[in-house]
Amino acid sequence: MQPEGPYRFTHLLGGSPVGKAWAAIDEQGRFVSVAVLDATVAAAPGWREAFAEVANALAQSPDGPPITYADFSAAAPWVAYAAEAGPAPEKLFRALGVEYQPVPAAPRPVSAPPQPVSGVPQPVSGVPQPVSGVPQPVSGVPQPVSGVPQPVSGVPQPVVDMPHAPWAVQSAAIPNQSPAHPVSAAPASSAPASPAGPAGHGVAPTPAAVSGPPADVPPFDPYAAPVRRIKPSAPPKRRTGLWAGVAALALVAVVGGGAGIYALSSDEPDEPDAPPTATSSGFPAATPLAPGLKPWAQAALRSPEERALAVAGPSMVFVEVVFTGYVRNKAGGALLDKAPVTFSRRCSGVVVQHEGYVLSNSQCVQPTPDVLVGGALNAVANRLVSEGSLQAKDISTYTRSRLSTSVLTGANAGDQPETRLYGQLNIAKGEVTDSPAIAGTVVRALPIEAGNIALIKLDQKNLPTSELNTSASVSPETSLLVLGYGTTDTSFRAATYTVLSKTVTVTGIDSSTPLNPYRINEDLGLYSRGGIAIDPSGRVVGMLDNDVLRPDKANRLVVPVSAMTALLQTAGVTNTLGKGDNQYRSGLDAYFAGDESKAIARFDEAARTSPTNLLAQSYRQAAIDSRGPGDDSGGSSWAVPVIAAAGGALAVAVVVAVAMLLARRRNSRF
């Protein structure tokens, strides 16, 4: 049996007492090497954790091999590396403190019978020996990768130390290992294997050595005329009337059966106009849909981390607040610039009530007057630069010199500046004020000392919602997943924003304030404030904020969930999941348990109830593709009896036709 994973395993690279290394090809035809910890070893205490920690520690080292994909929660945990990374699996096994024996590079002659690979791994006693250096704490998942591998152009070139025919299974035995029993993860013989297993990853048959046809069979001559040895009798007179009747009956049956089959294939619930696609391994790929987060690309496939991201991802909101007003002198109210100034502030948020309530960052959506006038002065300075009346190097000086003497107002000196707030789910773009942007207002905002959290009401219902973990207990060295919006675009005006995620570690608790916020070791970027930290089940345990004690003011401070719940209680809003949220979570439960039929139905219900939950549609398509061809579960209930009736009609037609034919022949003899 081949190891698990979204690859076609080609041959064995080497082995150790605790696992093996395989060469494989991904779905874009690129070579990878995969280290697989044997399932019996993974069941022993300490080995699964050590395997994950050492893999991550190597990946984080300066010259360490980067991880392509991994699944540390599989029965036989595995981690994959690009073939260009060299003998990465060997480094991993040796770092675990065990011996490793590579398979000889030269393959056996094809005509030679294959030898069984090493036997079942010997029982492992104790826990693995410590490796040099202290691995970074992990939660059982590799560091997020950039995404699903992109298609490459051209035919993959052979990699060093790999056979030129990657589909030819390596049959050489590992030196110094007993060949008594075939290993469960290796080919046991050279018999052709199924070209595709349940996940679409089989081993192609080994090409057999053919020296020519058997000696007793003459070679085929394509130009030789066929010789008819027995002269056939004259054909009987055709009974066209009888066979026309049979054909008509058969046609009725076929049409009826075709209608039923069409019903089975077409009676899926209404498909999206541009349905997502999925890879043969059962996880979504790049699709016409645009969910803000792709959990399958940021965590090990089908892992608890992927599920946690899938739970929280749909509820993330990109928040943009647009301010328009006039900059005036505080003392006399004189206009600093006669033209109105418009600028915006952008951050993240999370839906906490399906009727449209969102929690975000106060200083982003309702900044203090000094922050507000600073943004306005900076906008004025940039406009002066574009007009040529101010040099770019003087923007900072221009803003600082006027900060304490200026104020931002509306059209009149006593008016407040105009404020417009918009929220976007999934992939977002700056300066969008119509659909898919959703208008909103600030309901209540807490000052910095009280948590710096704001409650927003968006003008749309049935939004996917996150659940707050009100009993969360966070301590130093705790690993969390953080989510927030970010962008790589250099142009601010129309930048595109997606949801980023990262595994972080709590470095300490700040007990100097009543809130007791905690600090983390990583940052998602400038626009992640208002983002969230989640626990392994996908529930929110805190909100991201900028750490003013840091020189870079990075968003490495997490406000505890208690401040979030306190604000909701004050505003009279409860953190409740909607119907679509429960349907979506039920679909995730079924999907990650392997019940694709149930998952499809639940995801379809969730997508109908909450149309903005694009992840429900993506995972629905993944479940459809994971189910594989030939599985008709979930089809129309009425189509089954139609097909059965059609089959019965066809059977009756055949029986009647045969009976009539026999009767006519019997009569013709007399």
C-alpha cells in the first residue's frame, strides 16, 4: 500500500528503523521527496511529535529544506520536499537520531524479479534522542506555505539520483535490512498496481521486459489475406417485422433509462454560475470563486489546523473608513487648505453576530482627534507634492509642525467630518464603495485603555459568523493561529487584500493593565489590526492590536476575548451563530470525517443560507471531487425508480422477443 498524500509515489529512496523516504510526482508533474513515519512508530509515545518538531526545526534553520506539504496527523505522518532540496528526508531521519540506508541509485534490470522491501519496522523503545538545538514549538502543522503548486511549463526533467523513468517502481532492497516481509507502504511485488487509488494516487504498472512473441505463435503478418476454413451456410431470411418491434421496445427502455440517468447527473442543487474546481486529491484548487482565505494552502491537508482556519476564515471582514473634511487652524478656524481632503483607514474585523455585527479596531474606525488630523495633514501634504508646491522629503516635517495647531472639521467649523464605513468579505479591494462592499456604522468604540475594540453594524444579514471562546485560557508558550487582512500591492489606492494566517507563539502576558493582553512572536502586517487569534477548534480567543511599546508598533498585541464579550454585553449584542453557520460547521465535520455525501448537502445548504460564505462553495466542490467517479449518492430520489423501470422494460422486451423468435422457428420446422 502506498503512503498517504496528494502524490503519485514512484519508487523508494531509502529507509530507517522508523520510516521510509519515497520519490513522488505531484499533480503538476514535478518531482518531490516524501519522508513517511511508519504508522506503528507514530503510535508509540513521543515519535509523532518529534517527527513534526524536527521537520519544522529543519525548515526554520538557515539552510534547511523548505516544506512543500505535510500531514502530521495522518496514521503514517509524512512531509514532502521539492526534489531540488536534495536528500531532505535523509536529513530528517538522521536528525531524529536513527540510522538511514539509501537505496542504490542504479535500478535493477527490468527482467530481474523484484525483491521485497524491508520488513515491518522493529519496535521502538523509548522516545527519540534529542537533536541539537531546541525546535520551535509547533501545533502539529508545518509553517504555512505559499499555496497549491502552480502548473509548470514543459515536461519535468529527471532529478539527480532518480531513475530516468519515474513511473518504474524501484525494486531494490534497502541494504542491511531484512527482506522477510514486505512493508505496508512499499510495493510487495512487480504486479501492475491500480492506476489510481481512492485519492487518485496509484502506482503505474512496471513496464515488463518483452523479448518477442512466444515460440509457438507465428509472427503476425498484417498483409496476409485471411483464410476462411469453414464455408458458412446461407443466412436465413430476415424477419424485419419482429426485430423492428424489438428495436422499438429497446428504444423506449433506453430513452427512459437515459432520462433517469440525466436526472441523477443534473439534479444537484443549483450550481454557482462559476463553480469551483478541485484537484483529484480532494482539496480545492484555484477557482473562479474568490474566498479570502484558502485553508488547504495554509495548513496540512485535512489537518486540525486546516479545519480551524476553515471555521474562522469566512467571517473575516476587510474594513475601510473614508473621512472627508477640511483642515483648519484651531485658534481662529481659518482653513489651512481651501479644498476638502479625503483619506481612508483600513484594518481587519470579524463577524460576531450573523445579523451583521462586526468587531474591529477602535483607532481604525473611530480614531482620536490627533490621529484623525494627522491623517488629514498627511493627505494634504501628498496633494501638495503632486502639485509641485512641496517636496516629498518634507512631508513628515509639514505634518508634525501643524499637528498640534490644526483640526479636521466638516464644511462648517463646528461640524464633524464626513465618515463612511464599508466592509468586504472574502477578497477585498481598496476604495470600493458599491457591491460587494457593505455599508456600515460604528455602534460603540472602546478607548485604548479599555481594549481599543469597536462594534460595527453592517447593512447585510446572514453573514458567516465566528464563535468567541469565552472560557479561553492563554499562557506563555501557547501556540495560536492568527488571521488578518494583508496585501503585497505597493499602490495603496486600489490594492487587493486577502486573509493571511500564521501560527504564532505567546511570548508573555502584560499584567501591567487590567486587561492582561498577551504578546506574540509574529506579525501579519499593518492591516491585520482588528484581526483575530483562534484556538485549535477555530474559536476566537482575542483580537490583534498594535503594540505601542515596540519601536515598529507591530500588531503583536492580542487583546483577550473578555474585552470583546464585555463590549458586546454593553451594546446588548449576543455572539450567536446563524442557521448557515451551523450548516457550514456540520459540513466541515462530515468533510473532515470523509463523509462526502453528507458534506455536499450541508455545504449546499450553507451556501444558500449565507451566500457570502464562498468557502462553503469551495469545500462543497472539493467534497464532490473527493467522492470520486461512480458514486451517485446525493442524486435525485425519483430518478432511481425511473432507471429501474427502464431496465425492467428492457428485460421484458428481450424476453418477449426471444420467446416470439423461438415460437416462429418451432413453427417453421413443421
